[in-house]
Amino acid sequence: MKTSEFKQLLPSIFGKWLTTFEDEGEYGFTYQIEKDNKRVAYATNLTPETIEKAVQANADLLLTHHDAWDFLYGMREECVNELKKHEISHFFIHLPLDFVEFGTCTSLFEQIEIDEITSFSTFEQDRELPGIGTFHKALSFSELKRKLELKLDEPVRAWQNHDRPIKKVAILTGAGNNSALIKFAKENDCDAFITGERTLYSVQYAKFAGVNLYVGSHTYTEIFGVESFGRKVKKTYPVIELIRIKEDHIESVEDHSLSCT
């Protein structure tokens, strides 16, 4: 798969979302070299560490959800230097991957084996909206927590704010820490809200609203969306090899005893 062929494939994968965010800096190449990409690595984040692991994997192309954002002062420059040094192209896809139908939220729903997705995550009128899904057989508070920890392979912070069994769940992966998102879940009769970051106010509001709150890490709630993207590329170019880059769990609570139950 040539780099130019990969670029030509993107509109068929992401459709309207490329146009929606084309002037927002939400996707693109951090470094691009025209070559035959036989080994494609993927991770949530672009960091010197993920590039180092891509080099160790002999990758030609690195796909990530996040760029090395400008507020990570100096990191982008170091990343670009390393990509150039090792002749690895890098492409990131942020908000389009959050809201495309197969994207980050849908991929996490699939990991927790939701029975039915009733609405996909989307972006409307400058608002991010979570996806909503339903378990046909209700789970307990602790059962959903264990399921998430198994799939994310990390501790999950969880706050039980009601005693009902959990059937209807809202998800916005990554930085879904805005209380308006929990309000949306509440208004749509969701029993639980799952995301990858929290604030004091999201915890306070979830308690007030009576919605169970589950918080994994930003990195690991979103990795499955990047994996789904990679599989879309591989479906068109079956000869490529997909390689998952294992990132450190730097955001998660190391001591399981600190999780709220």
C-alpha cells in the first residue's frame, strides 16, 4: 500500500466527517513519505515512546488517534525528527474517528459486548453527543466495572449513584468529562456513563443526577477505535501487517484498592 493510496482511501472510510473537520486540525499527516507501507503500527497517542516502539516493530506507517498537540510543548518537533530519521509516515485522525459509525465509542461498545447500539456518538450543532447502547440482560454495577477492567486491562474508577441494574449505557470515550454529557445520558434514561477522564464536576454531577459513572483512561478507552480504523485499511489492502503499539498505563490508578466500589 503506497502512502498516496492510503490517502485516497480515507474519504471512503470517513465520509462526511473529513469535510466536517477539514479546517479544524483534527486529522492529517505529521510526517509523510511516499513509500510502500507493508507494516502499519497503531496507537492512541503520538509520543517519542510510541515512535520508538514503531521503529522496533519495523513499521512503515504509524496511525494514531491523537497528534502531538501544540500544548505538549516541544514534543511535536521531537516526534517529527524521529519520524524523519527512521522514514516512518505518521497519520492521526481525531474527531472524525470519534464520530464515524465504526469509531471509538462504537468500538468500546463492541468490547463490552453491548447487545444493541440505539444511537451512535455524533457531533451536532457544535455539540459532542455520546453513543447509547442497551444490554438485553442487565448487569450489576460491579459486573460492568469488571467487564471494563478486563477489556481495558487497567483499573477503572467507578462511582455507584443508584441501586438499579444497568441496562442502558452512554459512552463518550477519551475526555468525556463535561457534565453536559452526563446530563444527556440522564435525559436519555441511561443507567451508566462511561468515559476516559473525569473532573470534580463530572463526579459531583453524576452523583446528583443519579447516573453511575465509569472512568477508564483516555488512552485505553480509545485504542479500539484506532484498531477498527486499521482493520478498515487492511480490508482494502489485505497484504499489510497491522501491529498494535502497547502504551504505558500512565493515567490509570495503579492501586486497585483506590477504585471506588
